[in-house]
Amino acid sequence: SEQQKLEIQAQFVRSLVQDMQWCTECDMVCGPSSDIARLRAGEEYEKKMYECLERAGISFWTESELRNQGFHKTPDARLRVPIAVGERVVCWMDSKATFGDLKLHQCVGSICLL
């Protein structure tokens, strides 16, 4: 009957919704919980980078300060005065708390990442 068809469809939709909620909760790569974890890690490592720059006496603008100045594409920290790191001149820094893998973090070219 028509009523049975509607009940079967409603049951299917309920089951589908439950499956989708379960998949979202269990997705450790692209789900909401992993997005929040990445965001928190990023904020934590930006803060650590700012603290390291301040301890080293390096003057910089934060990303939010640059945005307030009207910049649209901004690094996490833009150095007010460029510094030399080895043979390279560094003008800005970005903190990527969840970027790459262990091998990449050990050495890239002649620069070792921490």
C-alpha cells in the first residue's frame, strides 16, 4: 500500500541520516573534528612562533595586523626588517602545524625545518 511505501522510504532516510552522521564522526581526515584539531594546532604553533620571534628580539607584524592594514594575502608573520638565515634572506614566516611528513620536516634542500 501507499502507506507502507512511505514508511519504507522514511526508514531508509532515517538509516541514511544515521550512516552519514556516523561517517562524519569517524572521519579522522576531513571531518569536523579533524578540522577543529588542525585549527587548534595551527593557532598553537602560530603562538609559539610569535613567542620565539619575540624572544629573539625580531620585530614583526602578525597576520591580523597585516589584514588590518588592508593586506589580503598575508603570512603569519612579516618581519619588519629581513633577517639572514644561512645564505637566504627571510622576509616573512608561515607556521604550518600539519604540513608535510617527518622526512620533509628533516631537511628541504639546504634548509632544515623544525
